[in-house]
Amino acid sequence: MEMLIGGGIAALTIYAAANWQTNDKKKIVHVFNNLDYKVKDQSPALIKTYKTDVYTTYTYNVPYGLVDDPKLQVLEKVLNRPVKISFTNQKLHIKVYQQKLNKEYPYNVFASKGHWSIPIGMSQDGIIYHDFEQIPHMIVSGSTTWGKTVFMRMFMTHLIENNPDGVEFYILDLKGRLAFNRYRNLKQVKAIVGDHKESAKVLKMVKRDIKKDIDYLLSIDAENAKEGNIKTRKFIIIDEAGELKPEKSMSDEDREYARDCQSVMSYIARVAGQVGYKMIFGTQYPTKEVLDPQIKANAIARVAFRLATSVQSGVAIDQPGAEKLEYKGRAIYKTVDEHLVQTPFISKEEIWERIGRYNNVSPTNETTAERRTDIVEL
Ligand SMILES: Nc1ncnc2c1ncn2[C@@H]1O[C@H](COP(=O)(O)OP(=O)(O)OP(=O)(O)O)[C@@H](O)[C@H]1O
């Protein structure tokens, strides 16, 4: 009986899938006609259908004079499933996925690749990873409450789990230090600061270290940290970067500190990647003023959560789209390629279960406040 029911469901699924495909093909033709996606009476001609368990790709020969058209994005709504459209050699490829991404993927479904790779999230084509050894600097943007902080804490956890003795964090949390405060006594967290003066101090210290490391690499004729056998990787996390923009409203002192910070951040972006320093530049206001051109040019990896406007999306990922992200934790990850992902979700409790053992001092211990100053004074 069970077999029968199972068989029945399988048959129904196959029937539904076959039906889907026929319907999809018809709907695509309707869309071509309705959008007038043709040249005179010549319409795109279907030349190949390629099907896997996850998606079906329809390839069309397109008459000369037609290119891919942003209007074709309506297919996603028409077919009510995720669609990826690409155009190569006069051929249009329409990739239709069977299922939408889930609204949440727990952290433990993302296997570790070790070293300096982190999971960025689940895409329609599987898990997307980012390797900080390949691309050292990253801009993480997103309006408040759409997942930026969870993402930053997630990758910090992941890097600590991968390299408990090799990773160091320097955290400039200009939103009052609340998001990272719990981690201030982890042995991997070398500095956590929350104002302009302390930020400038930490960044200057990082710059000194970078210069020392460069001198060392020069002395042994090595081109980068890997070649020079430098095992430590230092991550400078800046959140909110907008707060480090010199403003008229700041006191003269703070404006000066903010200028110092800008200058060191730009230095890190330009020269420090290969020496083993990685900068994560977090902001909820990706504007031209906040994203210094030097930093933007060198932070090739971008993760954008939901943003307020397409203009902000244009600054953050050089294209619109982030203003349309619908769910918390949903992001566009862009390097050379671009992926829509649901980033891993990890709760504060799980983070602590995983990395709490590296805490040097119990957070309830009264010496914490003093120790915090020690860290700043590094
Ligand atoms: N990857 C995710 N998957 C599912 N839900 C998520 C994910 N990330 C965040 N959320 C949900 O969104 C809420 C807000 O996330 P988060 O605190 O990271 O926002 P934020 O953008 O950093 O806000 P702020 O900038 O104000 O700190 C979380 O409490 C959680 O409910």
C-alpha cells in the first residue's frame, strides 16, 4: 500500500514537472510576443532544453539585432519561480529553477572548507563560499535589521572555528559596540573599540604592524604572506563605516580622528591584502561619500543585504537589485560573478556554544571592564 502511495506521488511529481515544462515553454513564447521581443516577424527559436533535478535551461537562437533585454526579468513573476537570464553568442539562455530559496538556512548545513574560506550562503546552484586569500577585502552593506550583523558574527565564528590560533580581529564597532561586545574577551579579538579616538589609535597600530610585515617580507624576498610563511591573518571589521566619515557636525578633534581613520583604511585597502590583512567594511549607507574610491576599487567582494534605494544598490554592488531583496538574510554576493544567496543563520547562543571556549575571562567576571581597556590599549 505504501509503495502504491509512494509510486503515485512520484508519478504525480513527474507529471507535474513535465506539465510545468510545457507550460513554461508556452509562457515564455507568450512573453516574447507580448514584450515584442523579436525582429519583424522573426522570433527567438528554441534550439535546446537542458534539464537537471534543480533547473531547466531553455536556449534560444535570437535573430540579429536582438540582445538580452532587462524586460525579460518579468519571466520570474510569470513563471513564479527563480529565473536566471544570460546572453552569449547571439543565444539567449533562460534558466528556470524548480524551487525558490528557503527563507532560512541554519549555519550547520554549511560545511566548512577550512582555512580562510567562509560560507556566503545558499544559492540556487548550491553553497557559495568566499576565500579571503583570493579576495582580501569585502564591503558588506544593508539597511538596518536585514541581516548584516548576523552575517558578520557568522563569519567571525567560522574563521575562529577554522583557525583558532591563526586569526585575529580588530573591531571598530561605531554603533556603540553592542553587536560585538560579547566577544571582547575571546583570545582572537585583539581590539574592540567604539569611538573615533580609539578607532584612530587601533588603525594606526594596525598600520605600524603592516609596515613591519612588509619590511619582513622584503627582507626575505617574499611577495606575500603565504610565501613568507606568515600564518596569522588579521581581520579589521568596521561597522558602521559611515560614522568614520569626517563631518561638520563632529568636534574638531573627532573630525581629525575620522580623517586619520580614512587615511589608514585607504592604506589597508591598497597595500595590506597580500600581507595578510583583510578589511570588512560594513555600512548601512553605501553612498559615494562613505565609500572612498580607493576602498571601493580594492574591496572587490561585495555582499549587499536589502538597501533603501537602487542608487544605494548602485554604489554598493554597481547595479540595482539590492533594494528589491525581500527577506531578512537574503543578499547579493558579487565578485566577478553575481549570486543571489540566503546567508547562513546562526543564533547568539549557537555562536557562544561554538567559540565561547576561547573566552579568556568570564563575561560576568568583574575584571571584564578593566580588561576591555587593556585590549584597547594594545
Ligand atoms: N541569515 C538570516 N536568515 C534568516 N533571518 C535572518 C538572517 N539574518 C538575520 N535574520 C533576521 O533578521 C534580524 C536582524 O538581523 P541583524 O541584527 O543582523 O540586522 P542588521 O542589518 O545587522 O541590523 P543593524 O544594522 O541594526 O545591526 C535577526 O534577528 C533575524 O531575525
